[in-house]
Amino acid sequence: MPDLSTRKPADVIAFHGHDCPGLTIGYRAALIALRELEIQRAQDEELVAICETDACGVDAVQFITGCTLGKGNLILRDWGKQVFSFGRRSDGKMLRIALRHRPRENKPDSEEARRERIQHLLTAPEEEIFDVRWVDKPLPSQARIFQSVQCSQCGEGVMEARARLRDGKPLCPECYGEPYSRFC
């Protein structure tokens, strides 16, 4: 069982820069994942996190689990959902943790309401906040290292797998511009 006693909300807040409900959602999801997968904070790619949001909770997932974009074991699929999947490479087990949808009024929270929401997210039973389930999906492959090529327009290096060709010359995505599509 992982030692969760050293992972304090204050440390996550210091890493992120402020306290908010989104950070708390990611914090709780990450702790659930480590506990259920019976794994410690990732040193390398033994744990994979797939985040379906680009919001504050991703910072908590990164801080708590050790999954990072740079290591290639934090995968961002920004679908605007407070959903986090975590997989253990040793056996391919994957856990999906989704915030339960609760319609809320579309108005700014008062500071008191925001504090109450954070406290609720920290203390409410998991099953009240999240749908947690094991899923049968393959884990994403481990990160690959690619050669760099020089963009023929700006001269900067670009990962070969991301370069596009125009007139037989490599271009970085920025210089290439919008990809061609007949279906605009």
C-alpha cells in the first residue's frame, strides 16, 4: 500500500499557486488512483495518467503521482471533462475516475461558497464525488525518442515525427500552418 501521509494539500497548493475546487478534484483522484493501483509515486513510466482536461486538477495529478508530460507518462486529452485515468504498466490495469456531474448555477461563487465546495471535495465520501471503475483499455505505448530535423523555413529543430513536408522540405507545425482539409 502506498504511503499517502506525505502528500498534503498545502504542498499541492504551493506547487500550483492557489487553492481551488479543480485542484482538489485532481488531488482526490490522484490519491484514489495510487491507493487502488497499490503503487507509489512514479519515478519513471511505471504509472500512466491520462487527463481529459487542461484545468487545475492536472497539476495535482502531476504533483501527487509523479506523472509528467516530459517523461511521457502524463497524457493530456483535453475533452473538457473532469476525468482522469491511471494505468499500471506492470500488469496493464487501468482505473478511470470521473467527477460525478452535478448541475450548478452558472454564476460566480462567493469566496465562502468556493471554500465550502473545496472542503466538501476534500471530505465527502469518494463515491459521492466520483465514479470510479476499472476499464479494459490498452495503456498508451511508452514515450519514444525521435530524431530532430531542421525546419526549412524558421531553421529551428523539430521532432521528425511532427515535421510536415512541403515541396519535399521539412517544416515545423507552426511554419506549415493549418493542415489541408476539404471539410472546413
